Amino acid sequence: MKVNLNDQIPIFIQIADMIKDAVVEGGIKEGEQIPSTTELSDFYSINRATAQKGVGILVDEGIVEKRRGIGVFVAPEARSKLLKDRMEDFSKTYIQSLVEEAKRLEMSKEELLKRVSEHYEDY
């Protein structure tokens, strides 16, 4: 995980996004404890309040849950929730514009699926 201090994205959002990525990619599993805000602030040399704000986003979204006196843990079903949210974003961001352009080109659904399938197999 890496924080870019020069990025336009606020650091607390970068922290939340890195933890989300780790959950999606399996680096942190459901039920596992995430690094504490002190660990995050020390590791990335950021203010502890910034780390707390990033973790707070995850709590508000139901991705992690606080256990008083123990720490913060990845919530059950967090990975499936994140995958569902990302698939929806992917659909809105990429698939919608892909279909719109295919229609402008008068490409059939079958031709579009064939082309997507060919590229999918390359990866």
C-alpha cells in the first residue's frame, strides 16, 4: 500500500481505497483486523486524525466494524459488497460508453460481444 502525498485525491480517501483494494484482492480477509490508525499514521507519516477519517469512511460504508477495546475488523460480506459496488461503477463508467459507441458504429450485439470476448481471452 502506498500513499501519494502529491495526489489530488485526499490522503484519507487514499487510505480507505487502499484498504478496500486489499479486501477485494484478498490481502485482508473478512473477519481480519486492519492496521490501527496509529500504525497507519506511523507507517505513512501522516496525521493520526487523517488515518481515523479514512477508517471512518469504511465504518460508515459497513466495510469494517469497530470492536471496542480490540480494534477494527473487516465486516462479514465486505468483499462481496465491494465487488458489487465496483461492478456497478464499472458498468456505468465503461460498459455504458462502450455500448453507446458500438451503437453509433451500427455494430450488432453479437459483433460487440465477439470483440469483447476476443480481448477478454487475451488477458
